[in-house]
Amino acid sequence: MDIIQQIKTKPLAKVYVVHGPDQYKQDQVYKALYERALEDGFGDWNWVTIEGHKELALSELTNELATAPWGGGQRIIAVSQGDQISTEVMNNLVKWLKANPAANSLALFFDKFDQRLKAIKELLTMGVAIPCETLTGEGLIRWIQDYLALRQKSIKVEVAELFLERVGNDLNLITNELEKLLLFIGSETTVTEQHVQEITSFVPGQLEQGAIFKMVEAISAKDQAQALDYLHQLIDAGEVPLRILPLIERQLRLLLAAKTRGNQSISAVTQAMGETSDFALKKALRYQNNFTLEELYQGFADIVQVDSELKFGADPEQIMEQLIIKLCA
Amino acid sequence: MAYLSLYRRWRSQSFADVVGQTHIVQTLQNSLNSGRIAHAYLFTGPRGTGKTTIARLLAKGLNCVNGPTADFCGQCHECVGITNGNSLNVIEIDGASNRGIDEIRELREQVRFAPTDGRYRVYIIDEVHMLTTEAFNALLKTLEEPPARVVFILATTDPQKIPATILSRCQRYDFRRFSTEQICEHLRYVLSKEGVQAEQEALELVAEHAQGGMRDALGIIDQCMAYSDRISSQVVSEILGVAPRSRIVSFLQALDKQKLESVFKEINDLYMEGKNLHQFVKDIISFLRDLVLQTVNAADLNLSWSKADLVQMLEVFSQCERDMRYVSTTSIPLELAVLKLTQIPTTMSALQQKVNQLENQIAELAKARPVTAATATSAATDTTREAANEEPEFRLNVTRDDAANLKLIQDNWHRYLKSLHEERLVQQEAFLREGFPVQVEKNVLIIAFPKERGFHKASIEQEKHREPAERVLSKMLGKQFKIQCITGDSEQYKSNNPPEMSVSEETKSESEPEYDESVNAALRMFGGKIIEIRDK
């Protein structure tokens, strides 16, 4: 981020408005400001942190902003959770800052940010806005490649995609997992698919998205061992069978639709099924011949039975295992 | 000296001793050797997979006098202190009993102090998922800005209960269950050091019941050692209250051979020996699962079941297992399950055998009566063919005898109409349903329509309708046939008393009075009876 360089080398702005959902980027700005405050050699005397909240009084902020810095350097007042500060205090703070141009540097951190507010608009004209938007897609993959390149390591796009499939797009989690990956590979220079599969954890949410869909695909392919493997991953991660079951049922419905669609177009069928895209049905078309209609109908009956038994306290792992064994038989 | 249980006595004291978890050991070793230490770790995984053990090894690696190093000495006062649990720099906290905000606040106060004589102050919080939300929030503050030289190691069996904010501050390591082989190997090592002999089958039984947890496996062995000097499968099964695998196999073999007497005797023996029948059924289910997944080969055990049979057996025993929860005499559901599987031929192989038998019989019948039984054969084999997605092969063998051919067509008229329906020629079927075959002249079939069905007759005479109907007819008779229609009473023909009429005369039927051409056309189109004709 260029702004980090600016904080490190250029004169400090009067106001920094740091906003956006990416906590990692916010942390980087916070860290850069903190290090800048320590530069004068007076420890953290020129660094003040205040937590924003509804009852925060204007005086708490203005007192700190008006206090002269130690040793002739610059004082930085970092205010977290800026969105929690009341509108009245915010408006008065803007007025105060206008009236006191020689005050210390103020860094306001916002998780949620409404640019339409008058006070925010005026703050932005006074200082520097630092957006911390979440990276996605190619940008995120490039970010990972750059991060590893700094450590003389490389990663292919498809391996980075596999990595993101497990970790998601939270940069804090990504850096933690990248650090772990770097430690795991040691002196090797390229991150491979095997490395990622061996050491990278599934973060909550990603596991459900990743493993559940792979599990239903394995069921469609009648790959019993693979489907059971994913089932155990899900259960070990605390996934509830009653949440897994509807996805298996959906897959059977897709297979049934694929088998019986006749001359109807894929999009017409997906629309009729209430699916949001054609993707799942197109995938199901590949596996439609793995099941007869009788097997699919029996599968629905088995799901209903399992649903009822789960609610009556059957061992969830055992009963889900058996369902998969039957479906893949 | 007080007795120290096996799992404590044989807890790994160096990274080299650790069984399995190579992905974690390798990463932590590299971390220690490179000095890239995270300030917070999260160790997750099922119980008994080495989370606390590896946390202590990490603490030793950090605080050893030679450290940070993966090859810590194990001799210095820090290493010894950590092994003995009295190091001032390694604080183990049970998250389950110190779960409130006050305990975490106290911890926050403590972390501000530098370590006494080690490099790092290591906080190991076990069962961290038990902390309250407030306690997690308080801990988050510390994790966000951790003091230098403080390392947190959070251990949990339920990572999904940890708030995302905490997760994103930790380097997470997922511990895996130990495989049966890994457990057996470690047990063999421990027992050899203890000077105790053990059967392989016994160790496998222990490993299966430990469900991937080394602590549980060593706990079972501890009990067995207190019971006997030699660990046999008999000893383990008595300790666990379960039947050894050999008994499960012999039970299933007897079931396979339908030796009901032996099966019931075995159930009774298990019951009388005080074995847990519920557990026995669970073990059977687990064993059948292994057979289905082919981790165990059924043929090696002289079991003749197919995969479909095994799946069905799994279902029956699972139902039995569920029923056992609600009865006081657990042998009854088991005996019923056995009866279900042996007395009634419900196994998939038995059903398949029956189907094959029936199919063979039908095929033989078809061979014996090729012409006259054509309809019957065709109808009987329809189901099989449809199941196999084949075209129905309904065919009549016509001869040179027109009268015989007519009889054949008349007998199979309904089948012909059905064929039209199957070919989706529903209009033709509807028109022809009103007519009746009355005569065959070489390759022409004459169909009579009642007078009031003129519309149907006129419709089928149209080329677009007639041609498809002729095509199906020709296919059925195996010879090109044309259709011609006449107006007439089919009953006359049925009584073998056809009216004097030739096909060529049909178009100007004598029975048709001399009406205006438009009236005739209307009659042909709609049928009906002329009552009065009015000029407009």
C-alpha cells in the first residue's frame, strides 16, 4: 500500500479516515502510524488510543488533540470504532478541528462508514481517506503471489485458488495461513497443491462451501470413499448433519431433473426448480447415468427416514455414513 | 512413588518421539529453527491427538537454554520444569473451569510481566471453546496487541465455537486422528518397553475402540495390564465388554451359511457372558461398513454376500441398533434382525436369483410358442425390455392366407392401437378405435366404420393420418400393408356375414343415399344421421 510509505516518510496529515471491511489493511495502517509515533525516541508518549463509543465526550478527544507533543515530534491520536461515536460529537469535533488548525494528527478507524454524513464529508476534505476494501478474484491471487515473492517463493494460480478455497478472503487469515505454509515448505521454493492440502486449514464457512459440495459431487459420482471422507471432515469440523442432509436431497433433485428434463432447456429447468444458476444442473448432467429413477426415488425415501431418525436421536455420524453408503452402492 | 498412568509416562518428550502429525511437527520445527514465532497458536483436533503434548514441546523449544530450537536439550531447568509441570514461564489454564471474564482479566494483568528467566512466557489455554463471550472479547484485546515475549497456545476440540475474531489472530493447526496402524505401532513400542506381550488382534481391537485417540488407547492398555500380564484379544474384549473380532466374523459366517442354531447360540452366549449386545451390534455395523468399503475382503472370510446384500444388512442391523435403545432385553431386536435376514429371502441376491429364474422361464415359453403366443410373450417380456430401455419388438407373422391374417389382426387389434399410442400417434389411435378390421385383401387391410363415425373414417383417410398408421401396421406385420376404410356395420363382419361390397366400390357406398355433395362431405366429416335437409 502506497499510503503506508506515505505515513512512514511524508509529513503526517491532520486527519486520517481509515475505513472498510478489511481488518488486515486497517491493522497495517494502525501499525504504520504507531511506528511513526515511536520514531521520535520518546517511547509511546506521542501515541494515544481511544476506543469510540456512544458516550464518548468531545472533551476526551479535544484534550488529547490539544496536548503538545513530547520532544517536538508529532502526536497521533488513534480512535478505533469511529462509527460508534455519536453524530453530535462528530459534528462538534469537525468544528473544533476547523478552529484549531495546529492540533495533533487524528486517525479515525471505521468498520462501517457512511460517506453521506455531513461530518464525514467535512473530515474527508480536511485529511486523507484510506479505503480498506476486501480484495477478491485476480487481485487477491496477485496479492498472494506478491506476498510469497517477497520471501522468494512462488505459487501457481490454480494452487492459489485451491488455497483461497480453504481460507476465504480475510487477509488476516490469509497471512496467518501463508506464514504457516512458508514454515511448512521450509527451503522449498514453490508452493504445491500437496503442500496446501497437507497444512492449510479450512476456515469456518469455507469448509462448508468446500467440503459439502465436494461431498455431494462424490455422491453423484458414486465415489463412496471420497464422499465418506468429506462427511467425516464436515462432522469433525462441527457441521450439523441436519444441515448437510438438505444439500444431499438437492443433489438428488438435480440428478432427477437431469434425467427427466426431456427436451426442456437447462435454463428452463433450473428456473422451474428455483435454482439461481445453471451451474449445478449442468454438473448433474454428467452424473445422471449413475442413477436409475428407482434409485433416486429410494434415495429420497432414505433421506426422509434419516431426517426423522436424526430428530429422534440416532447417532448422526453412523446414520449419515449409512445413507452415503446406500446412495453410492 | 505414585503410579503414573501409561499415557503420562509415555508422553512424547521431543519432536522426534511424536507419533503422526508430521505436518504439524515439521512446521513447528521450522518455526523454532527459523525464529519465526507466532504470538498465538490454535491447536484443534479430536481428543487424544497430541494437542497438549505438542504445546508443551513448543514451550520447551521456545524456552530451552539452547533455544529457540526444535532440538531442545530436555535437561536444562526450563525443559525439566516444563516436563514436571512446575515452570514459572509456562502457565497451563483449563478453559473449562476458568471461563469467566474475571479469570481472563487476571490473565491480562499477568501477561504484562516479562518472563522470569526464560525467553518466553507461554500460556496454554486448554478447552478454550469453553470461555464465555465476554472472556473471549477480553482475550481478543490481548491477542490484538500481545506483549513481546508472550506466546498463547489455545487448544480445543471444537474450533467452530471459537469466535472468528480470535481465529483470525491465531496460527491454526489441525490435529488428525491417529490411524489404527499408528496406534498399534505405538502400543507395541510402549508394551515392549514395559516388557508386556500382546497379540496383534488385541492391539487392533484397542485401536478400533480408541477411535483415533492415543490417550484412550493407552488408557485401555493400562486397564488390560492391571488385569493380565499378557494382552490377548480375550482380555481386551473382557475389559471393553465387547466381543473380539473373531467372534463377529464367526457370527457373520454362521449367518451367511444360514446356521440359525449357531447364530442363536452365539447371541445367547454373549448375553450370558454379560457382553454388551448393543455394542456387539455396533461392532457388526462397523465391520459390515468395512466390508462395503472393501477395507476388509469378504471373500477372504468365506462370506458370500454381494455389496447389495451388505448394504441391506447394514440397514437391518442399524434398525436393530436403534430398536435396542428402547428395549430392556437387547437380545430380542438382535434375534429379530437375524430372522429377518435368514428366514425371509429378502436379500438382494435371493431376489435377483428369483428375477433371473422368471426371465429364463419366460424366454423358454417364447421359444416354445413363437407365433400364437406372440402377444403373450411380448406382453410378458415388456417389463424387462422397458427396464432395459429397448424398443418393444411386437411382431405378428402373416401368412398367404388372407382369412388367417385377418383373424390374426382382429385378435391383436388392441395391441395395434396400443402400438399407435406408444408411437405417440394418438389421433390415429382415436380415429381407428372407432373402426374394426373386416377384411384382408392381399396387402390391404379394410377397416369398417359405423355410419355415425363418418368423421373418424374421413380423418383416417387423410394421407397425413393414414400413412403413419400404415407404417405402424406394416411394422407390426413385418410386411407392407395399406389401409382402406369403408362404412359398414362391424357386427356383420364379426358374424362372418360381410355385406356384398368390394373395396373399389367403397368410395361410393351404396348404403349412402344420394345427397348433395356438401351434405355428404358434412356427413363424412361429422358423422351423424340425416333427419332433414333444408335449402337456404
